[in-house]
Amino acid sequence: MFSFKTYLIFLFASLAISIGLQMILPFPYGLAAALGIFIVFPLLLRRRAMSRMGGYGGGTGTGGGFFGGGGGNAKVRYVCLVCNSKHSGGSCPRCGSKMQRADF
């Protein structure tokens, strides 16, 4: 993930570039360019961060996702809260309790 310092650098760089473009270009074009930069810079920052974490799929990495996920074949294991045995779902095969927590 990016640090706050890197985010501020990107923010102020985009602000400086947009102000410079507004001084050079006439009114409607400068405003459109400034809005475009304020939209594009955070997207580039986000894409860079997601590529470092292995997100966005696209052939590189495992896909990432909001909860980190990997391939679609990962099974969720459960731990019984009564007898502490691990199982794959439903009620506990050892004691029959339905009190369980997910174990990733």
C-alpha cells in the first residue's frame, strides 16, 4: 500500500500540473484538462497499488480481490467452539455442535 506521504506527493503534483494547464490553455479546455488530471492521477495510483498487491487479475498474479482471495478452489475450514476440532462445514462431526468460527 502507499504511504500518506506518497499520496500527498501525487495529490500536489496533480494540483500543480492542473494549475499550470489552466494558465496555458483557454478556459473550457483548461478546466477539462484539470478535471481529467484529477480523475486520472488517483486511478493511476490505485492501479499501481493493486498491481503491487497482485490484484486486477489480468494474467499476472492470482487475482487478489477485496478480501484478498486467491483461486476459486480455496475451501473455508471451520473450528468448533466447543471441542476445538477443525471441519469443513455444517455441524461438528465430533460433538455435533453448530457453534463454529471460520478459520482461513
